[in-house]
Amino acid sequence: MTHAATLKRTLATTPTIELGAREAGSGGAGSGGFGPGTTTVVADGNGDQERLARVGLCRVIEPGDLAALKAFDGLSAQEIWDRLHHNRPEDERWSTRLATADPHRDLERATAVGARFVIPGDDEWPEQIDVLHEAGQLSRRAGVPFGLWVRGRANLRRAVSRAVAMVGSRACSSYGEHVAAELSSGLADNGVTIVSGGAYGIDAAAHRGALSAAGLTIAVLACGVDVSYPKRNAALLSRIAEDGLVVAELPPGCAPTKLRFLARNRLIAAVAQGTVVIEAAVRSGALNTAGWAEQCGRTVLAVPGPVTSRMSAGSHLLVRERNAVLATNVADIIEATSPLGTGLAPPPRAPQTITDTLSPDVQRTLDAVPVQTPAPAVRIATTAGLDLPTTERSLRTLAALTLITQTPTGWRLPPPTPT
């Protein structure tokens, strides 16, 4: 029995399967650029077959596969799935994986770990990710995913309605780790979701910063949502799945590869309103994410670091050559990622001191008062270039503010207060 026949038989004999939201469906427009068709998602109907086709294609076609994008241009997911089962010679590079593709098994495996499969048209589908349909290619990756595997209780679409991506070096410095945690915590306090890749270094610090503020954070993985990679972040990923979301384009059980990381980066950039790069070397995956953010029309920000640190060279490159916004605090990020004219940050100012409130004549008088040897009012007036009555009034004002001290021989500044 062929795989297609097995799938049809399974659909006919399995009346109830947990397949996710079914309010509305979608075809090619959000399927990685494979055609403009739409499919209504209805129980045990074409919608389920469309969903199962997308599940199967997630395993058969590599994320962001540019060759597949070109080969199947204009086709819906269901049409691609059916075509692959005809074993055409030009489709051999993908059809050879059909033997290992079992959509029902993948859905059951996802359910076992509390995950679900979200497709275009579902209530939970983040519509901003559809920008990848027009964003072009980078590192030979491109296109909208066939669907997203989502683990966690939060609603993905609502979670990314206000989100910022935090990316950077795995081998970060203590400075970078501190900044990532502080910025993420501050953004979470302001209701911003933190999106990152669940890796060591900056990613992990960003996730932990958001969690420490009881905020929402999303880990976008280059493997299945049931795979803890890297292994030392297993506890962190479990915590994110409990309090936030773990998202992947690949079906359960898939391991990460270099190309899958590059494909994953486009999702991080697309779902967030802006991407903040913290400590990235000149050759860094974080710069690939920044490139995707640029192609998606998203804001790119960079945190400055020591000029002697090679881990900050990539961040400085973004500012110098690619017009990235310099980010030094939470207010900078909120302003840059908010709709135009909103979230504006006040200009930086030094704390106001009491001398900032003095009138010009009083300030001139204060400047003329000696530090050690007391001077009479007439000498202070001469030094300040003011008449004596104005100087005397100013001296009385300064004395009331305890900014100067009067002695039997004149006026002077008070002795410094011991630390």
C-alpha cells in the first residue's frame, strides 16, 4: 500500500484527532510561498488533510529550502504533498524522505509533550511571519514555514503582538550576559515578550531575564520542540515551555544542523518587531538574524561594547555600516520598536542639583566665593562683576541654602562633608 493510500485509510478510520485550531484554514499564501490557494479547516474534511499534508512536508522538506520554494511555486501544501507521492524524477530529492514521514505519528508525539501544530489560518498563527513570503532569501534560506510546532500554554499570536528578539554570542562575556538579562527583564516589566534561540550565552541570559521578571519569553529552536538542545539548557527550556513558549519549524524528534539554525533565524526576526544584537563577532549567527530582520523590514538595534572586545565587533559593525539603532537601555528599545510617534524615550539628562536652580546673578556670586580664605562682600562683588547690593542679596540667598558659610572676616564655601 502506498503512503498516500495509508494516509487516506487512516483519515477514514480516525474520526477524532487533536489537530489544533480549526476556525479557518489556509493554503499557499502562507505555506512558504507555495501558491495563493486557501483551504477551510473543518473536522474530518479537507482541512484535516491540508493540516496533515503540512505536517508531512515539515519532515520531508528542509526549513527554508530554496530549491523547494522554486520547484513548488504556486502549489498549495496539499498539492505539493500529493505531487511528491507520484515519485517524479525531478522531485526525488524530497520524495526519498516520504518513507519516514508519518503525520499522525508526529502529531501524537507532539501531543505527548504538550505541543500542538499551528498552520496559517489558525487563530494562533502569527500573521507577521507571513512577511517571509516577500522577504527574499539569505544564506539560501527563504519562505514561510508550512506550520509551527508550539509547546506551552500561551497563545502564540497574542504573545508576539509585542515582541523583541534578543540575540548574540554563545561565548559571551560577563558584561554581555549582564546586559542581556537586565534589558530583557526591563522589557518584560513593560509587557514586551522576549524572543530568542534557547542557546548558550546571550540567548539563555535573555530568557532568564524575562523569566526573572515573570514575563513571557519564547525560545525558537532549530530542532524539534521535544529535543533539549543544547542539553545543558534542558532545565531552562522546560521552564520556558511551562511559563512561555517553545516554538520550532521542524517536527518532533528532529536534531539541529547548521542550515537549520540559519533557517531558524528568519523566524526569530520575523515574529518580533525588532532585533537587538548583544555581543556578536564579525562572523556570527546573530548577524544572520539581524540580516533577516533587515529584509523583513524590522528594526535592528545593537548594544555597544568595549572597543577592545572582538565579541562586540559585529555589534559595532551594525551601527557603523548598517544603520542599526544604538541601544543602551530599555527606553531606547521600546522607542525603536514601537509604532511611529509612540513609546518615545525622554532625552538623557544628568540628575538636577540645587545649583541648577540658581539665578544667573546668584550663580555668579557663588562662583566668586573663595574655597578657603573668607572674603568680604565687597571683594566678592568685584570678583563676580556685580554691584554690592545685588551681591549681598545673593550671599543671603546662598547662605539660606547652606551653600556658603559666613565667618567674622567674610564668606567662604563650607568645608567638605566627610564621606
